[in-house]
Amino acid sequence: MSDSADLVILGGGLVGMTLALAAAKEGISSHVIDRATEAELTAEGVDGRASAISTASWNLFCNIGLGDRLAPLGCAIQAIAVTDAMKPGRIDFRPGADEGTLGLMYANRDIRMALFAAAKEQPLIQWHTAAEAVERERGEHGVRVTLRDGRVLSGSLLVAAEGRQSPTRDEAGFSLAKWDYKHRAQVTALYHEKSHEGVAWEIFYPAGPFALLPLLDENGRHRSALVWTVAEKDAAAWTGLSDRAFLAEVQERVGEILGKVELAAPRMSYPLNFHHSRHLVDKRLALVGDAAHGMHPIAGQGLNLGLRDVGALVEVIADGMRLGLEPGDAQVLARYERWRSVDAFMVMSATDALTRLFGIPGRLPSAIRRLGMSAVQRISPLKKFFMEEARGMSGDLPKLLRA
């Protein structure tokens, strides 16, 4: 491949590499640039997180040829239990026998390795690892990115997929709505005595949600991912706990749901904040994934929202190219922004409201929340609506996210 491609994608993570593969399926070539090496990106323990992949996101993976690689690695989410501090009045989301699952749980490392293996087989993708962009130029007729080693890569459209701290977004001067939740997520994986039976638990405490997410058994041992949100002011105390003391705190909150628990992965933590870019495009530039919007992990929708960006961007580019337009054409980018802005804003607003609603302490707010959950539990159409939202199958879906 020459040093010119249709897309120059900055960031080769889960969203950036999925974009490159989805684009290649439409005959669209790309450079993918990442500062890390492949070994660093796939090393054990580098990213201990797991992601809930919605039905729509699974459709995307299948439609770009990753279904066979990923199918053996995911754990089906058969049900979701939502409870306010394990008190009476919980919601149980469980689809009917003919309705499929509520999604699949994957270790991020497994998704990343599948993406990288597929990218190596795709001639329309040129993957540059251990490469740093030191200069970005966006002109009337294309874009140019100069790497630290002096190489110059060119294309029609620059895509920022570098994550929350995107230097490309910041350099372009995008305006962000943002705030700090003053929360920190503690993330790890647990072995446990009892089977999770495919149930994801979302247990809300005033200090933050405590999520147990089903993973595939490992070496005959039952396993779940843990995402536990604590107040930032208490974070140092929590992260400073020994593994033994940490497990004792986890066990107290898990109770007998999973039996005795043990650590199955290193513990990680990171601060939680909200940001949403007022615009998603500029001259020959598009934002995708966390570069465009970052949210609280309370509903597990962050990666899925980024994958909806991917599906929409590829579709508008492919449609435009069939009409003779370049990927970086202003008309193409305007359609992408119109499509994604409303959906992203709605999802993020709902997630933010949920975070604030369950963060209100006190007996009365707890009683009101549990009353509301009891109502949802009894009203079938309302439960079905929330399950479709969890599956990501609502709204104007890009073609790649449809079955």
C-alpha cells in the first residue's frame, strides 16, 4: 500500500481498529496509527477491563467478519438484575426463550487480539505501531500526518479515535461539555464458588454502583468481571487495601450470590468523568468513540456508543463515495454529525441521569427508587423497552449494526 489512503485513523484501540476493518469491508483503505506496540497493547494485565457487547455491536462484529473469531470467547448475558443495595424491589430483565440474550461479555484483551489478527489479513489496512503523530495538516484537498520518525501519511479524512484525552480533538479546538463525577472505578475479575448462570448484577449503593458481569469459566473455575465505583475522596483508602482486605469488602457486598470469591486478575482503578463534544466533525476531521464522548460506566454503553459511531461513519462515507464524493467531503461529514449527535446525546443524558438518581443518599430516595423499580418489574412493555435499549436495537441503526 502507498503512503496515501482514504482514511488516516489516529488510535488503534477497540474503536479505531473496528473502524478500519469496517471501512475495508466497503473497499475503503486506511492508515491506523498507534503510539504503543502490538505486544504492549495485548500484554496480559495491561487492560483487565471487560465490555458488555450489545446485540447491535455483535451484529457489527459479525458483519465485518469477526463472528467466528469472537464467538468462542464471549459469555452470554442471559439476564440483568438491578437492585438498590440488595433491598426488596429489584428489577429482573430476562428475555423470553425466543428473544435471544441481552448481549455478550468479553475481556477487552480478547476483542483487541481478534481485531489485530483480522487487520493483519486485510490488505486495505496499513497498521503503524510504536508511531507518534507530531504534526497534523488538514487542507482543501486532503490530510497529512507526519510521524516522529519522519514518515508522512496522507489521506482524504483524518479520524480521531485516540480516546478521552484525544490530542487531535484538543488541537482542533472542539468545545466540550464536561464534568467530574468525583468517582473512581475499581476494576478486576473474580473467581467464585457458584455459577453466575449468565446473570449480570447491577447493585446500586449511594457511593456508586457495584457491577458483577458474567465471564466464561477459566480452567474450570467460575469467573465474573467486577466494576465497583467508589467516591474519589475515599479512593486512596480503597486502592491501598491489601488483596485480602479488598476481597473481604467485596465478599460483604456480594453476599451469597456467588459464594466465596477470589481475585482472578490484577486490580485497576481510574477516575470517572463525563465529556461530550459539541461537534463531531470539522474540516476533513471526524471524532469517534471516547474522543467524541465519554460517560460513566453505569450502563456499560461506552464501547457500544463508539461502535455505533463506526457503523454510521462507514455508511455515510461508502454512500458518498458511490456518488463520487471523497471521504473527507463536508457533505459526508455533515450527515455523520446529524446522525450521531442526537443518539449520542440521548444515551449519555440517560446514563448521567441514572448515575445521579442512584447517587442520592437517604431512606426516602431509596424507597422511591425501589418503588419505581417495582413498577418497571410489573409492567411488561416497559421492561421490554429497557431490554431493547440494552441490546442497542432502538433508533436509526446503521446497516452494519443490523442483523
